[in-house]
Amino acid sequence: MNLTPKERAAIPLQEMPCQPPEMRIKNMEEVAFGYSEKQALKEADRCLQCKTAPCIEGCPVNINIPAFIHAITEHNYAKSISIIKQSSLLPAVCGRVCPQEEQCQAPCTLGKILKDKANAVSIGRLERFVADKELPSSNTLNIQPQTGKKIAIIGSGPAGITVAADLCREGHAVTIFEAFHKPGGVMTYGIPEFRLPKKIVEKEINSLKSIGVKIATDFIIGRTRKLMDLIKKDGFDAIFIGTGAGLPKFLNIEGENCIGVFSANEYLTRVNLMKAYQTDQQETPIYFGRKVAVLGGGNVAMDAARTALRIGAEEVHLIYRRTEKEMPARIEEVVHAKEEGIQFHLLQNIQKIISDEAGCVKEIECVRYELGKPDASGRPRPVLIKGSEFNLEINTVIIAIGNGSNPLIKQTTPELNVNANGNIITDENCKTSIPGVWAGGDIVSGAATVILAMGQGRIAAKSINEYLT
Amino acid sequence: MRNLIIEKQQLSEQVYKIKINAPLIAEERLPGQFIILQVSEDSERIPLTIADADQSKGSITLIFQTVGKTTTLLSKMNVGDKIAHLAGPLGKPTHIEKFGHVICVGGGIGIAPLYPIAQGMKNAGNKLTVIIGARNKDLILLENELRQIADELIICTDDGSYGKKALVTEPLKQLCEINPKPDLVVAIGPAVMMKFCAETTRPFKVPTLVSLNTIMIDGTGMCGGCRVTVGKETKFVCVDGPEFDGHLVDFDNMIKRLNSYKQFEKNALHQCKLKNL
């Protein structure tokens, strides 16, 4: 069917069907169901197939977005997914967790014509649709003949997975070392089931294994094996470090080490990786608080707040010191959190945590802010309002203000250059100060997103392959 | 095969010693380090200090007391059983050098992790005094092993069933009063014992190392559940420790944090016993 651009622009944006809020807060299942075929076809028809295709530039791995959407309109889903897979290995993941409104959808021509970014083509939802349609047997990756080169990849998160797949395709023997007992990195321990079902992550990991990538779990590089011993003793030809950020930041305020104060990492790991929400299993416990405060405004803060609600909290307060406009979280997560009844406290901050005699949190002291002049990040600086202190009755505090760099590898690898924050210093090809060692993802850039880590993985894999051949 | 239990011995009613096949950990491990294990696929992750290792056999030794669900399940495993997950060695190793006169103080199950440190201190040429204490004679561990390496071994029990009827802090104080005073004290045991060892040595200004065993999940710095207050700063036991200056550790806060899941653990253990797992 040939539609004019005007007709395309007139098709209403297809809303994502979701579990109703009152139902979903009582379970851990995925919130968004994904488009029906009918919806996907309608949404795909909204794409103007414009010549400039600014969406491709907006994507950190430059997926040929108009082409995969066009394939949907032809009902050729196999073709559509193969177009995406040329650039991104994890479409089922990225379709769900990428901040599309800041990336591919931000410059969308349709959004501009309709004078509203929120009306751009729903690229992420379409990506998820074709990824979920993909049959398990459709893995048609071309693998080059064996080169005899061995590559060690440290960390099985998005960066490591990307490098592993790219280098395996080139015929190199790839081993991923994972510190935890399950692979997947942040996709396994961090992002909750209701936003990214673990069976999707497992499927991606299994497809890696099926092309010959080896995964060694319970293996902590820097401790079980020193980084350079992988080259000196184990005969690896190259190493990629993709360990993630992995050292939660705290506020350094009074009472922060009381019982009932957690990093979001700990809270989410207990629930996601250790399955603490299955209370009948009685394995790893989760601390239960009726009234929960979460500090932060990113995706991790939203995940922690919504998780607390699902394991039975009566009130969840999200405290953020700027306004909603500055929140780094995906818009969809903010909308979902509000629908679910998370109470937003904007322009506020925790100043002190007060405990009872047993050392358990009973109250928090907060302060209010107003917006001042822009700071180094370009966002208006929050300025403290004097005398604005007030208290909230709270039993659990979750700190979600980001991660510093994990010290395990640098503690035992003095020759690896890191910056003042402990992040590994690399050149534009992800090369570190040690020949034969590359790094990418959050351990280089600080805490960022799945897709940015994958983008760096791509660059590193290309550079490693050039080095080896 | 990796993670297989190759030897098992019951040392007292609640204390067990197991040897596990773990060649990589045995090769890298140094005194003071620990492992994290899971008895079965989805069970909780707990830290245990490595008591000894044999590089030639590729094995590590763990000594543990049955205090909760996981240690109870572990005590029921036998030679030939496989531990689902084992990761390590974790934590910074003990700084071992020739200090002069080193006093190693161990309480209860803490005697197990103390042993490799005492051994290291002796091998580095230190004069070694070892003080070990427990509730009763049955709970005194590794007496023969320690007697072989210590220049002096002092045994205390709470009930007087063996050695002196005293707390470990009593002989520790007496040793601090002798001139020249000791150069270093290493204390490992229950948090309250370490607290009072640190209080005992504080007036004498004898440097005192303590090895903390807090609640942990990953053991790699990722979760922060193990955090303690050391000299007003927050430190992670897993990557900054497990050893810290005992005079700077906020033990009262640490003891409270250790009890975070006490009720939960009680219920879990009760369930575990009911089902006779």
C-alpha cells in the first residue's frame, strides 16, 4: 500500500499495551506486552522513510532503522531482524531498555513534523516486536574459519557480549570470564524481571554459546587470575575488559550505615539475581520495609522503587534533587513509576538517616532545593533552601546515585592506567595503556547505558581483530 | 573435578573442616583471603575464610561453624559431593613482614582464619605468641597446629574446661604491659571479641589488625552490603578489607548490621530442620 507522507503522519501513534498498574504491582512479570502484529504494521506505516534518516545517526550502533521498519511493512520479519543484527546483537534487550527518546527517536522527522518528540515513530517498540518474533533457529551468523587466536573477555554484560560475538564471528576462540555464578552482567543482576525478562537474557547468552563462545562463571579476574597472567600463563592473545562500573556510590551522610539502608545494586541483586522475591524459597533474604525511600532519578532508581512496591512496600517515595525534566531515566519508566503510585519528591534531598535503638532506619531528614544557574553539566544547579528541613517516617532507604569504578583489576594490575575516578583510560579504539588489552563500557565511561556499552564493544572488537590479523 | 569435597572431618559438635578441589584458588590464595560459595544452584552466597591450601593437590581447606541455613546444609554434604559455586580468593591478603613480636588472638571459629596468618608471621621471622579462646574445650580448634608454630600458646575457655578460665583479653593485656610491648596484634573472632581486643590494646598504642566477616553478596565490591565505618569513612570489607585497623572500626555499628537478617535466618534454619534437609 502506497501512502503519502501526509497519510502516514495522520496514523495515530500506537500505544504500548501494558498490564494495568493495580495488577502489575502485585507481580514480577513484564509490564509491557509488546505490539500485536496489527499494531506493529500500523506503527511501521508511520515511518516516512525519509531520505535523511536522522534516526540512524541517533543510534549509538547505527542500525539501519528505515530499512528494518520497511521490512516490517512487507511482513518480512526475518529480513527485518537480520538488518538489525548487522549492527546490534541484542535487539530484544535494546528494544526494551534503550533510552530511544534521547537517541534514535529524538531526531525523527515525523516527530519534528508533528512538533512533538513524543510523537516520533516508536522505533524501540518496533525493534522489540521483530526481536520477539524471531525464531530460535534463525541464527544465521556467518562464522569465519578458525584463526587459532585466543581472546579473553572480562565481564558478560552488554560490552563483553558484543565483543565476544564479533570476534567469534571472525573465527577467534573466545572465553568470557564472569565473576558471578550467572552470566549477563547488569542485564541479569540489575534490570528487573518486569522490565527485562531473564529468559530473554538467557536466550541471548545461549545463542552466544551456540556459536562457540565459552563462558567461565565464578571467575574473578584480578583475584582468581591476575589480568596479565591470562596472557603470560594462559596464552591468550588479547584481552577485553568490560567489567562495568560496579562500586556503588554512597552519600556520606549521617546514619548511612544503619540497618535498612542499601545501595540499589544490593537491593536489585538480592531480588533479581538471587530471586529474593520468591519468599517461599527462603534462600537469600530481602529486608522488608513498609515505607521505602529511593534516592536518585535514573533508571536504576525507578527500578529499585518499582521493585520495592512489588515485594510489598505500602509507600514508596522517590527523592530527586532536581526536577523531572533533568531526570536521566527513560520517560516510559517515569510514567510507569507514577502510574504505579510511586510518590515523587522533586527538588528534595536526604540529609540524615535516623535509626532506632536496634540500629534500624526509622526516619529520614530531608531538605528542599530550588533551581539556580546551570552547572558544569549544563543543567540548572539545585540550590539548598535554608531552613527547609523536614522529616519523613521511613523503614528502608535505597541509594541509587550511580557507581564508581570497581577496584579489583586495578588493585592487582598496577601497569593499567586509570583516571582520578578509577575509570580505565583508553584511546578512540578502546586500547588501554597495556599492549594487547582493550576496555569498554561503564568501566571506561562511568555509568551509562546498555547500548553505549555495546557501541564501544563494537569499536573494540574491530580494533582487536585488526591487531590479531 | 572442580568444587568437589575431597575430605571432611567434624571437629566439634558444630564445627566442620572440609577440603575442596579448587586448583585455581589454591594457586592464588594468600593468608587473610576468603571465598564465596553457594551450596546449590540458587542458594544464598556466603563468605568463608580460607583456612589453608595445598597447591600441589590443588585443594583449599575451609573450617566453619553451623550458624545458619547455608552452613547447616554445607555440614551435611559429604566427600564426593560438589559445591555448586565457589569463587575466590577474595579480599586483600594480610600484609606479612617482620614486625618483631606479633600476637595472634583467635576466638572460636576465628581461630581457623587466624592459623594461616600466624603461620605467615612465623615464617617471616617474627616472634609469635598465640592466644586462643572459646566457650569450652570442645570449641578450641587447631591447638596442635598452632603449638607447632607458636613460640608461646595461651589457651583460654569461658568455663575453665581447658587452659585458663579467662577471656582472651586478659592475657592480651598482660602481654601489652610487658616492656618491650608487642609490635602488632592480629585479632580474629566474633565481632565483640575483636572490639574488646582493640579496646585492650588501645591504651598501649599497639597496632591491632582485625579481620571482619560481614554480610556479603558478591564479594567483589558490587553491592556494598558489607560496608563498615572505619575512622568515619565507609569501607567495603570485600575490596578494602577484610583486615582493618581495629582502633578505627565502628564495631557497634558493625554488630548491629550483622543482625539485619537474624529473624529471617532463624525462620530459614527452622524450616531447614523441619524438612530435615
